[in-house]
Amino acid sequence: MSNRYLLTALTALFSIALMFIGTKCSQKKTAETVKIGFVYNADRATAYTINFFRTQTELEDTFGDKVKVYSKYNIGEDVSDCERAIEALIQENGCRLIFCVSYGHGKAAKNMAQKYPNVQFCHATGTNAHTAGIENFHNAFASIYQGRYLAGVAAGLKLNEMIEEGKITAEQAKIGYVGAFPYAEVKSGYTSFFLGARSVCPSATMDVTYTNSWFDIALEREAALNLINSGCVLISQHADSEGAPKACEERGVPNVAYNISTISMGPTTALISSKIDWAPYFKLIIDATSKGESFDADWCGDFGTGSVQLTELNEKVAAE
């Protein structure tokens, strides 16, 4: 009699176990993949876009089949064009998370966030999500001025070396800076860079010129050459092409770039670059989206979060 009861109990337990395993397997099969849509203002040829694309690839490796990425390239700052690109990512690809990389994408991202309240919209370098009052609209950036300041220190040390070696006088320690637009982001960056340089080279001065374009190889090259011709002995930039670094290599002028290392294109002149690593933010928003959780409307990373970095120092060029 007892054996029969034992058998019945074991059978019941086995049935419950099978139900549990079946439930877990079912949950695993139906686990939702987070589909992310990236809206790029250029293609993979620009340093700015390459920086995002490398992080995107890293995320795909990290999250595996938990994420699926779709991209729209060469989407300019025309609001209608950007809205159409976003619409396609949502309607054709089923994206639940949209990331727009350009400052000029802000208006379209905000408009579409209001149209699609169940989709999360993140806008890099934007400024008004914290006041917009739209629950699914977010801005993100990093305190890149920290990196630019330190890159400026490296530049100032190089100027000191040039002074000590008699290549220039202290009064000739003039930096040239190629800026894209006279925006706060650009001004903050070159101010930090200059303060870093002046912290070690007190005689340093700096001239700034704008191209009024985020990416224009010819204009950035021309701007760098004009600065060099006006007496600038070191060039830095907040613009996205290789125009300035290659001009510096042609003229033998030290260069500090942005977003990527330019040592391969300027082996005898590239000094260092500052860059933003977007991986910490992407991991945060993917995790939150997958769990249906909220995240900050306005986010800013720094050295502490791993969001601000310096590329490798070119020891062949850098001051000892």
C-alpha cells in the first residue's frame, strides 16, 4: 500500500517538474529581442560615425541574440527625411528603441517620440529632453571636455618640447583649432583643450576657425592649412573628417584629433585623441528597454562611467 502511495507521489512530482521545465523553455523561446534602430547623419567613413558603429558592433557581440540592430545611414538634418527614416525603422523593422546620433536629428526624434509613445527615443548631444516632458524622449552625451582638457595637456607638453628644442619661441606657441559650428558643444571643447594646454605651457595662444559643417574633408583641410600658414604650430579639431590630420602630416605639424586615433594617417604628427565611448549608455538603455523600465531623460557620462577616453599616445610624436 505504501509503495503505491509513494509511486503516486513521485508521479505527481515528476509531472510538476515537467510543467516547470516546459514553462521555462517556453519563456526562453518567447524572450523578446530588443530591436534597435540607429539613425546616422553620415556613413562609416566619418570618425564620428565610426565611433558609434564600433560601439554598436561591440553591443551585438556582448548581447548576442538579445539585440538586433538596424541602421539608416546618411540621414541629414532635414526633419522630414529623418522622420521617414525613423518611421521605416519602426514599421518595417519593428524597432522599440531608436538612437539618433546627430544634434540636428533632435526635432524629428522629439516629433516621433510623441507619435510612438511605446518606442524609446534617445538623441545624442541633444539639449531639451529634460524640459520636453515626453516620457519616452531622452538625451545623452558625455563630459568630453574632461578628455579634451587632458589632450590639451599633451599638446601643451609638446609645445614646451618644441620651445626647449629651439623649434619655436615661447611667443610662437600658437595652437590652431578647426571647429565645425559655433555651438556650445564645440566652444566647451576648445575652451577645455586650451585650458589644458595653458596649464603646462603658459605662453600658449589659440586661434579658432569654423567650417560650418560637421564633415567636409576639403574644408577641414583648408582650414587647417590656413591656420598653419598664419603661424599655428599645432592643430586640433572638433570636426569629423581626416582633412585636418592629413594636412598636418603633409606640413609636419603636430595634431590632436577627435573620436578615433589618427596615427595611421599621421604617423609622424598625430599625438593623441579624445573620444566618447557610448557602450556604457547603450548597455543601460538596452537593459532598461528589455525590462520595460524607465531611464533618465537626460544622461551624461564621464571618466568615471568609462564614457570619456583618450586614444593611445603616439610615443614617436609625444613629448617625453
